[in-house]
Amino acid sequence: MTSNISLTNTTTQPSVDHLATNGASTFTARRSFIASDKGGKITIIFLLALAIVVPFLNLVVPEGNLFHISSFTVTQMGKYLSYALVALAVDLIWGYLGILSLGHGAFFALGGYAMGMYLTREIGERGVYGNPILPDFMVSLNWQELPWFWHGFDHFGYAAIMVMLVPGVLAFVFGFLAFRSRVSGVYLSIMTQALTYALMLAFSRNEMGFGSSSGLTGFKDVVGFSLQQDGTKVGLLVVTIGALIIGYMICRLVISSRLGRVSMAIRDAELRTRFTGYDVDSIKLWIFVLSAVLAGIAGALYVTQAGSTSAAQFAPINSIEIVVWVALGGRATLFGAIVGALLINYAKSWFTVEFPEIWLFALGGIFVLSTMCLPKGVMGALSERWANKSTSNSEPKQQAKTENSEVAS
């Protein structure tokens, strides 16, 4: 085993491409992912259309008009798309690397707290106690000075770095210890859930300096723009759409590269991949870190639009919900994770209004039914159908080409 991420197979064992094609998934073929990503293209076109149409319907079309979209709806859409980004991050490691993380809500929450600390510092003298340095919750606890880890969060650039760095560093440390110890399967899933539960307990304590169970609230503006203005809400939606598209393209680039084929070989046959000379632990580590960074960015975008964050964001149920989104949409499709997140959260909003007592049961029922009836998820089933249709259409053309070649010879 090498000491770094080696993607060069120097042994006489079967190649990683051969290993990757031995799994049950139909998405490990050696053809170009970019060229065959029909669902991804449709998803990106839909998101771009959303970025154009929604601002027009909110800012230009007057209220009372049938086609007007309210600012509340704009904010809801922004939060749903933030969820879609963290679902994308989970699909990257679960669908293509075989790591079922039940703790990605922790990285999502950490990114949210990093942005929330900046937004809290932006309040300044406009807080309840009018203290230009200390947040209101620190004043109420009789704190005399700002904790050292809060310094720097009065600058947006610093906060933006922390949004990615904090989840990334935690994922690196956790992943390094777990993967080097060869922890995998259900044991790794339990460890990730224990991580997010421990963080929930820690962030709930007053002495930690993160607002205890009440969290961080009362945000006023971001980079000088009022969070109450319609234009700011629309701008945040557009930024979220842009982040989701970029995140999708990064994930697609990773899985369509040789690194992606190695990761799928690890998913389908980890021991065989390890025996062929690949540094499996390092590959798993770096993709895990990338996934955590994407989750942190999603959390920051969510908190900015939600207007608050608290220790409840670390609750294990949140991480489990993310897995449900991916399972319903379609594991190992990327765009399926986006669709699943949007569908489930819309359904959740509807159920919590119409049937607030049973929405958790409804969520569990959806997961069970999708697992039984659509084991590859909604978009996974559609992708398989597209692939079969494309194959059936190409067979007559290939046969005609062969016959023409025989006649010419």
C-alpha cells in the first residue's frame, strides 16, 4: 500500500475498471458519465430556469397576480435547495463509495454555525442589549469578553473559509482514525451518528459559547444587505442554485474520473481493490472530506435563509432524513439525490400543515415503500429505463452498420 492516493495500477491483478463493472449497479460502466448524464442535464436546465423565472415572478409580477411568488415561498425554495446540496454530498459517499454516513447532519450544522457566528457579529449594537461586541446570549450570561474562537467572524471572508474548513477538518480527523482502523459497514454508520449526537449535546451547553439550546437568532443582514428585503431573499436563492449546480458538477467530475472508478471499485469490491495496490484508505478519506465540505456549504446557505440555527440541527434524525432523501431519489445518480430532497421536503411541509401528528410516520412509510418497490429510487429506475432504451435503439443501427460492412467486403 502506498502512502498517498495512487491511481496507477502496477500489478497484474484485474484493473479497477473490471472491478467496478462487477457490482450490481448499472452506473459503473466505462462509458463517459458526462455524455450519458441525461438526468443531470435536465436537472441543471431546471435549476437555471428556476434562477431566471423565480426572481421575475417575485420581484416583477405584482402581488395579487396569479403568477406572483411570495417571498416566503422564495425562502422555502432556498432552504429546500440547501437540503438538496447536502443530499448530493451524501450520495457522493454512499452511492459511489459505499459509505453510509448517518452523521452528515453534523457537517451541515457546523457550516451553519460558522455562518451564524458571522451573522450574529453583524448584529452589533442592534441587539437587545446594545453591546457592540458581545452577542445577546453572552451578555445575558454575564460574560465579560468574547471567546477566542469568535474572533474573526466579523469578516465575511473569514466566515466563508470556516464554513468549509471546520467541517473539512473534523471529517479529516474522524475519517483518518476510522479508515486507518479499517472501520466500515454498520459500525462506521453508528460512529457517524454518535459523532453528531455528541456534538448536539456539546452545543447545547451554555459554557460552550454557541447559544446553548436556543442557538443563534435575530440575524439582521449579510454583507450589508438586509435579510428582510425581497431582493436579498431572491439573491440568496440564486446563490444557492449556483452552489448546487457547481456542487453537482464537482461531484460529476469526480465520479467520471479515474478516481471515481476507483471509488466505485472500493464500493463493489474493497478487498480486491486494496489487493491491486490502490491506497483505499486515502481515497475514502479525501472523498469523505469533500462530501463534508459540501455539506458545510449547504448548512451555511440554509442558516442564512432560515434566520437562525441551534443545537437541534445536530439531532440524529436530521442525518437519517438526508439518507431517506437519497434513497427515495435514487442512490448513485447524483441528480436523484436532488430530486429526492426536494420531493420529501415539500411533502414534509405539506404533511406538517395538513397532518402534523403523522408526518414522521408518513416519512417512514415513504422510505419503506420506496425501498420495497423502487430499490434504486425514483430517478434510479428512470435512469435504468433511459439506459435500456438507448441500448435498444442503438442495436438496430449497429446491426445495419455490420451488414453494410459485410456487403462492402
